Amino acid sequence: MTTERNTSDGNGVVSPEGSAVDTRFMVMLSAGVVLLTACSGGDGEAGPASGVEPTSTFVAGADQPAVGAFPSGPSALEDMFAEEFPDPLIDPGEVISGGPRPGGIAAIDNPEFLDVVDNLDLLPDHEPVVALEINGDARAYPVRAMVWHEIVNDTVGGIPVAVTYCPLCNSAAVYERRINGAETTFGTSGRLFASALVMYDRATESLWTHYNGLSVIGVLTGTELTEYPSPLLAWSDFREAYPTGKVLDWTRTGFKRDYGRNPYTGYDDPDGTPFLFRGSLDDRATAMQRVVGVTVEEDSAAYALEAISGGTGKATNVELGGSDLVIFWKAGQSSALDGSQVASGRDVGSVGVFLAEADGQVLTFEHNGETFVDSLTGSEWSITGEALSGALRGAQLMRVPQFDTFWFAWSTYQPDTVLITE
């Protein structure tokens, strides 16, 4: 396995903090892992897609809060142990450097988009994207960009959001970046907690865990962000479900990266070890087992990929937190963290988790070889939870937030979770 994650500033320039990377390099080398960089490559504006005019919805700094809208205090980026902070929710001593300095993995602050309908062949069919739909505004964020930037500050459906992706735990999460009525943006801190992305808000420089949108160290400790469902989908499934949607133009991020290449080659290995993980691993499954994590009310469950997948598709009817759910799985999405290219990984499929209810009726589902069918009305449903035909045609199942992730990460943040393996 080759994991590339080195020290770089927001312009892709290796910083003078390389000594920390050198130390980590020797540690990782002794474990048989080569540590290079996920931020390599020169800076500069990437060229536009020929003949295509993108749209842009967010300008960095344009919607930043007025002075005094956020509490004042020290920066957790500079001192995680400041006495002025509320009691931290995690041990600051367990927040460790992942290599880059704050902002070294550069967030995208001015995302530009292409119309899906005019770019149907923009990506290989099976390449993964982070899918987001808010108030009828559907957007795809290709993982080929997210793996290099990890955060996109955007406005979708009128809601200011931070679209986040943690390569080390293979999880996407989207949070509203409005806190108590005031907007901010988010950046990468360059630090890890339990081998997962630690973010910071640019208004107070408090630290936040990507996995639950919670401020854990700093003046905003205890604040929790509003989450929006953001499953990983194959590009072909996104474009079919959202033909009038938009897709992030990775050629106009403002940075030059080797988009399409996976800088974490071989990391998606069920028998592997999470990078720079500290703490105890839950031995109910191997650390890098792929799971779909779901929380309803106070109940959490992790569904092993093998338990909810099979053939060309599978529907799994479950109950969690007093609610009837259905988990759809469809073959055709490549693992972004397996092969040398994002599109070359093995087929892990796409997953959607929904409340199993439409038109006031609780439904049960099965897969008929091509689509998902509910047994009550015989209506056919897509991987995105839309009824394509039958008595319920046009109905939309309510999506439940999910984490397509590794077991070590889910079990760390949800230690009381149930694990479903069959």
C-alpha cells in the first residue's frame, strides 16, 4: 500500500515543516508503508473544459460573519490546550499531525460547476462521486477531486454547506456551515483524530471532527452542525437520477493536482491497518472492513458490505430506532482507494438508505434483477429512492444519512453500535 500525505501549503508547495514528515516517514517505512504526498503538484489555475461555461455560487469571504458574530478566544490551531476553552470533548493529546500544516490540503472555496446534461461522459460510468441534493439543487462532487482537497465550501439549494470527504476513513459528510445564524467556512487542520479528518472553522479556528460535525476543541466546543445526506454514488447513477444537476469542474479548482490518480493506492484493504490510528480497535470485525453506518434516534448500526450486497443489486429491509428502513445496494461503483486510479478500483457498489415509507404506507422491497420493487404496489424504484414506475411513480423515499466507511472509524465514533454481518 502506498499512502501519500505530505506537508504542503495551499499552493501545493512543500513547507519548511518537512522534518515532521521525515520522522513519520521513518515510522511508516518500518511498517512497510511508503509515505509521500497527497498535496503534490504545482499551483496555478487549471484550464477550463473546452467550450463549456461553468457556474460558480460561492466566493470565499463574501459571506463571512461580521466581527462579534462568533465568540472570541484563542485559536485551537495554535494551542489546543488553552485554558480559556471549554472542556474538550476529546483528548487533545490524541489529536496528532497527519503531515500537512493547517490548510496544507487546500479546501475548494470557489467551486465551479458544469451542467450534467451537457457532460454525460465527463467521468467513467463507475467512478464515485459525493452526491448532494438540497431543495431541488443536485450536485456531484467527484471523489477524484475530493481525495486531494477533502473540503468544498459551497452553497446548495440556498444552504451554505461544507462538503467533506475523509480518504483515510472513506467517508463523505455534508454539514451546514451556518452556526447560530452566522456563516463561516471550513478548512483542513492537517491533524487527525482516530485516523480521521479534523476540520477547523475559519471564524474561530475551533477544531471539528468530520465524522459527526461536532466542535471538540476551541471556543465553539460542543456546537454541532446540521448534517445533510451525502451518499457515494457511481457517476452513471447520479447522471441518470439528476440529469438537470451539476457536477464540480475539477479543472477549475484553482489548483493543479493529479486528478484521477489515487494517492492512497491499496488503502482499501480489508486486512490492512488504518493510518496513524491511536487507541483500541473494536475486534468484532477487521479494522478496514467496509460498512454502512446508520444512526436513527439513539440507535446505531453498522451493516457489513457483504451483508447488504450481492449479484447486481440487493434490498435489505431493517428496523432501527423504531423506524422501518430499507438499504438499497447496486453494483457498479469502483472503490476510490483501491487501484492506482480512482476509477480502477474493484466494484464495491452504491448504497442508499431510506425510510421505507411512501404515501403513508410502510413498504418492503426486493431486487428483481434490474430495479428495486416494493411488494405492496409493485412499483419500481431507483438506487436514489425514486419510484420510476407503478402506482407510486414519482414518489421519493426520504433519505437517511449514512456513512460508507471502514469499521475502525464507525466503531470509534459509535462504540455502542450493533454490527450486522449477515
